[in-house]
Amino acid sequence: MKIKGIIFDLDETIINTCILKQFRDRRDWDTCYLRASECTVYDHMIETLAKIDESGIPIGFVTNSPRKYAITLLTSHNIRFDALVAYHDCTPRKPHPDPMLKCAELLKISPEHILSIGDDVNDIRAANSAGMISVAVTWGVSSREDLLRVNPNFIFNSGIDILSII
């Protein structure tokens, strides 16, 4: 298995955005932008992203959130990325594979060489349907049991575990 690129989900995979959920649900994006810096990056993700950067592996993000929201979160936490596919960039959206395939295209990497990491069953469904190597993380919205039901290639309890397969 040769990993040439990594695609992450954003909310509840890299950044704990629970404090923004009520505003996101109401589509109050202005409040989300103002409070983005109050969110926290999950344990070990900064170190993991730094190691990925050092390795030269391109990083993409696929999110069902709006682009401005995603960029605000990523930049407020100094997270570098090479490609971003957000809500308005592609239809249909996750769990459909199209956003994943679009991100792979932007990264110029074949799907079978991409590690796709997410916290929600729809992230895993999208990655599997796109022919990517799927990684479920247990600290987000879906339970471990629900994640196992959608057959991820890997399931991790810590962000640092991601480095074991790169």
C-alpha cells in the first residue's frame, strides 16, 4: 500500500467544532467565522499533520460545510492544505464518492493511493465508494460500532495512530 495523498474530513475529525454546532445548524455562518478560533484541534493532530508535511504527502480536505467556513477554520488553526472540496464545490455530496474523487483530481493522485480519514459513517462510505483507503476515527460523531458497520480499512482511537500506516 503506497500512500501518495491524504484526504481529511474537517469537523470533528481534525478540529473539535462542537461549540459551533448550534450556529452551523442555524446557518449562522457569521458567528461561526467569528468563533472559529475558539475551536480546538484534536489531540495529536498538530503533530500528525506536521509529520505528514515533513514527508511531503499532499493533504486535501473534503467537507459538507461551506468553503469560507472551512478556510476560516483551517487558517485560524494554521493548518496547511493542498486541496479543498467544500459544500458548493461538488454535488452530490458525501456520502456520494464525487467530492472525494474531485479532491483526488485536484491533488493529481489516483484514488487507490489516497488515505481518507473521517469521523462519520458518511466519510467512510464516500471513501470506500471512491476506492480509497478508509480510516475511521473514534473521537467524532459516529460511534465505534457504527463505524465498524461501514467497513473502514482501519479504525483509530488517536490521531498519532495515523502515522503508523503512512
